Amino acid sequence: MDDTSIAAPVRTNLTEYTVSELARALKRSIEENFAYVRVRGEITGWKRHSSGHCYLCLKDSEAVLDAVCWRTTAMRLGIRPEDGMEVVCSGRLTTFPGRSKYQLIIETIELAGIGALLKLLEDRRRRLAAEGLFAPERKKQLPYLPEVIGIVTSPSGAVIRDVLHRLSDRFPRRVLLWPVAVQGEGAAAQVAAAITGFNRLAEGGAVPRPQLIIVARGGGSLEDLMPFNEEIVVRAAAASKIPLISAVGHETDTTLIDHASDRRAPTPTAAAEMAVPVRLDLIADLGGKSSRLSAGLSRLFSERRLHLAGLARGLPDPHDLIGAAAQRLDDRAERLRLAADGRLRASRHSVDLIAARLRPAVLSAELDRLRARAAEFEPRLRAAMARFVDRSRHSLDNFAGRLATHSERHESLLARGYVVVRNGVARVLTGSADIRAGDPLDLEFHDGRVGVIAGSKPRPRTRRQPTPPGQGSLF
């Protein structure tokens, strides 16, 4: 028997499909049996197409599943997928006949547990910290009282109302609100753009440049706060030239922007308290310091006044000094005049003696010549004597004026009613405790001194004796 007699029989009762029909049948079968599934796996090959669609693969230790996330769905994702992220994707299975592949059409992406999200954030934190974005030396000092405060938050939430209310209570300031979304797809980009936008405002422009920025959001789950953990937000906060306060979530919530900001506030209300001081406290502190300054100046003036009074008591009476100097001047002027007259008389006598010894004719001519020269020199000598006396008197007047200027303050105080009280040993008394009944006291007024006895009636004032005739004023 030849080989053709044993060929396998052809089964003619099987349904025949075209490639397209089989592909459609497989598509219907997969979509009917896996209409909605949840798949857990690790993201690999994440790629966003220019059309906005996202392509990726989910893998575990044994298999790989292709997946696609359409643009409209990707915009609503609560997280930003990355390679290596362990997630749970929800969606439906379908096939792609053009390549004989099946794939998952993703509708939602969730992190596979808090542990995976925390690991992702910790890895990101370490990577950014290694770049120096969280270094303490990068932190800027907050302004004590900023004129303009920029706030980055949602305009419809309770956060902005809480911040404005607290600023109004403590110290009203001008506030610029940059409205952003604080969760969901695109929130991170909006927050980063707001921080950068505030920094790009020009000084003195139509829109004032804030001296402080507050990035605020209310509490929420870890997934809700994810936009503030995004790298784009962290880098924008670290690059801000304007001091920045992060107030994201409640006190127990920590995001990566907290590490990059210049100051972290536990709540948005606490951020407002950090931004400005209490106006009433400043007013009270200013009032206290003003009172202390006034009291210090008063004590200083009192001490200087007492010191000046002590120095004035040690000075002699200017009238005594001037009187003695004037008397000496008059005496010496008189002595000078008498000496000049005596000198002239002696010269005349010498001339007369010489003339007597000479012959009458020669004597007469010589005598006339000498008398003419004496008459010539006499006015010049008298003028020189007068100028000397005037200069001496002018110097004395200048000295008297300077001395009177130094004593003017002491006399002006006495003229206004002040009295200097001294005891029996001429010591100045400054308090009533230094005086006992019966002590003799000396009261100095602006026009003289009066002696009294402490605790007794004052003695009647004796009238001044008139100035004896013939003693006129030296001036």
C-alpha cells in the first residue's frame, strides 16, 4: 500500500472563520466574561502619547498585561503613575485585533495600599533631599510684617476664609489670592504655576509683589494630598525667592512641600498667625517702651540738673571777680597816668638843668627845640596810654561776659522761685530728712541770702543799708 492511501481524513463539519470573524468572536467573548475587572500589578513602560492617551504594562512575577488609559480618563486620575509603582487598576478587558493582543482599558488607578504609597514618597524624598532642596541653609527668614501676602489655595474652600479671618483679627494686611485646584489631576501643575507666578511679579508693578506666600489646603487622605507631594510642586517651593509657608492638611499630615518650604504650619490658621504679629500687642509694647524712655530721660535730666547745681555752687561769685579785676584795672591805670606825668616832669626838669648850663642864646634855641619835641611826643604818649587802657578794659569785659554766661542758668533758676538751702557748715541740703528742728539754715534767693531756724518763725527781713555816698559803680 502506498502512502496516499493512509492520509488523515479531512473534517468537513467544523465551522470555518475568517481572521476578522475570529478576532471579533474573541473580542466579544473576552468583553462579556471580563466586563469589569480589578487587576493588581507593577507599572512598567509608562508613556504618555502626544494625543494625551497613556500606555503602560502591568506585570507580576509571571505575566505581563498591556493597558491603556484614554486622555479623558487620565485627566481625572488621582495619582500620577510612574514606573515601579504598585497599583490596582479597574477597567474592562478588550482585544486589539490589529496586533492580536488583549489589553486592559483603565478607568481608575489606585495605589496598592498605603505602604506602597509611603515607600514611593520616601524614595522621592530621599532623592530630592540628596539634591539639597531640603537643606536648612536654603531656608529664608520670614518678614516681620509683610505688606502684601500671597495665598495659593482653592477659592471655594473654607481655608481662605479661615486665613482671612485670622489675618483680620491679628493685623489686617493686603492679600492676593491665586486660585488653584488642590486635588485631582492637574492640581500639582496649578500650584507650581502659582508659586512661580508670584515670584515673577515685578517690584512696583500694577500687581504688587507679595513679601510672603502661603500655600494652604485643608485636611484629607493621603491620596487627596498627593499633589503637594509631586516633584514639580516641591521644586517650585524650593526655588521661590519669596519666603514661603506651607499649611497643607492637619497637624499630623506631612507632605514633601513641607520640607522644601521656609516654614511649616500645622494648619492654615496657624500659617496666618506665623505671617503677622498681633497689632494690639505691638501697640501695648510700644506704649511700654515709650513710658520707659520718658522715665529714663526724666531721670537723666534730674541727675544732670543736680550735677550742674553742684558745680555752680563751687564757682565764686562773678560779681566779686569782676569787681576785684575792675579795681585792679583802675588802680593800674591811675598808676600809669601818674608815672607818665612824673616822667614828663622829670624830663622837663632835666631839660631845664641842661638849659641853665648852656649859654643864653644857645640855651634859648635848644630849649625851644626840646620843648617842641616834647610837645610833639606828649599827644602820642597819651594816645598810646589811652589805647592800652581801652584794650585792658575790653579784655575785662569779655571775661565778665563769659563768667556771667556760666552763672546765668543758676541765677535764672533762683529768679524763677527756686531756693538753695544750706546748713550751718554750708552744705547743701536736698531733702527734709536732713533738717531737724532748731537747726540754723541759710536760704539763698536770687537777690541775697536769709538765715532762718528750722521749726521756728522766720526772722523779719532787715532792710538793706543804702550805698554810702561817694562809692559809685565801677562800670
